[in-house]
Amino acid sequence: MDIKVIDLAMCRPYKDFGEGFYLTVMKERSEKMAKRVARIYGGSPVLNGFEIVVSSI
């Protein structure tokens, strides 16, 4: 699914590290997961890219 806004209400419960929004820097892993989820739920695999800016206070 193409994610425009992060909505934690859409998360599946009981994941390995709990309900949440998971990210990785490993593109190959993201591609495999997108294909797996598309097979399970239908549709086409989509990769969403996010740029996270961290600043110190």
C-alpha cells in the first residue's frame, strides 16, 4: 500500500516488537517484505521511502 501518512491505527497487533511502524535501511529486505505482503493481501508491492532528519536539542 502506498503510505501517505503514518497511521498507527492501521498497524497489525502482536508483531515481534509490538504494534508499530517498522522501518529498515535495507532495500532488499523491504522489497521482499513488500512482495510477501502483496501476495498475502493482493495488489502490487510498493516501497515507501522516508527521509528522517534527526536534530540534537
